[in-house]
Amino acid sequence: MRTSDLPADVRPASRVARPAHRAASPEVVRPAHRAATPEVVRPAGRAAHRPRGASPSDALASAPTVGWRGGHRRAAGRAPIVASILTVTVGWLLAILVAPHVTLSPGARMVALFCHLTCLVVGFGAVLTVDWFSLRWLLRREPLGTVLTAARGAHLLIWLGLVGLLASGAALGPDTSSGVVWVKLLAVLVVGVNGLFLGRVRDRLVAAQGRPPWSALLPGVAAATISQIGWWTATLVGFWNANS
């Protein structure tokens, strides 16, 4: 008997016609793998990464942003610098006017003298540190960014030392009738005003692209020289008065 003569329901399973392997499925529209993302706008304050092959001699590595001064922004324009000079001058005059009216006991005078010497070490030491890095940069031993970073870090110490010198010096009651004492007082004033100018020079060096031109470097060299003369004058005159 042939298999075709059997009923369909008793035919062997292997002989049953198989349906199509896969039904035609509608075309599946797949979404794009990734949606287009808007371009990320990075803040302009962050500098581009310097490649390894770049020479560090002229790079402003770790340089503070323009206007940075010890934790706050320096306002632009002439009015802020004029206001700062007036503030320093008024504080200087106030210390001179108060000095003759201050009377200290021997113990308090020793404390004031210790504070005076400590402020000298802090302020003048910070100035010497910054100028040392500046000298190494002139000798091409350090990048300019290192000098600017050292100046930024020492900024607060310099001003604390200068203000402490002025306050403790007034407490010691200097003899304002002496010409030598006035030389020291004027040296302190010059150091304070010159320090404000040095902050502006540093801002210009930070803003310069690549190696700064000599037009931006010469004011810095002049201000650093004036700073050294002022600090050394105040130190030597104070030493002379203490031993005379």
C-alpha cells in the first residue's frame, strides 16, 4: 500500500508538509544607533592641553587666570588701582600719626619687636623667593608659568608681612623727627605702592600668548628692582636704628 492511499491524519510525521521556515515579517525600522548630540561648548577659561612635544620654556604652565590675585578677581580699569593706592597711603599716614601716641611696657615692647622681625622675615622672604624664580626664568632655568605661580602663592605672605611691619613699627614708636626714620617710612610706602603695580604687570604677563614681549617684561623688571631696593633700605635702616 502506498503512503498516499492512507488518510492524512495517519501519515507519518516526516511526510507532513512543512510550513515555510519563517513568515515574512514586516521590515523593522530600527532607530538610529545614537542620537545626534549637540556640540558641547566648553568654557573658555580652561586652556587647551599642551602636547608632550611642546617646549616648556615659553609655556605658561599652571599660570593663573587674568585678574587672579590671591583668591579674588582684580577689577579692571584705573579707578580700582587708584583706590588701592589711596588705601595704602592712608594706612601709612595713619600709622605715622598714631606712632607718637603709643606707649608700651618693656614686655609689650619686646612682643612688638618680635612681631616686627617676624613680619620682616615673612614679607621679605616671600619677595626674595619670587625674585629668585624670576632670576631663574631670565637664565632660562624655569618656565614663566612657574614664576607666575610662585608670585600668586607668595602674594598673601608679602602683604601680611608688609601690613604687620607697618602696624608693629607704629607700636614701637619710631622717632619721626629723625631723617633716617623717614627714609625707612618712605621705603615702606614705596614697597606698598610698587606691590600694587607688580600685580598689574603680572596680569599682563598672564594675558600674553607665548613668550611675552619686552614691552611687557621691562615694567616687571623695573618693579622687581624697586621692590628689592625698598625692602633692603627698610631692613638696613631698621638695623641701623636698633644698634645706634
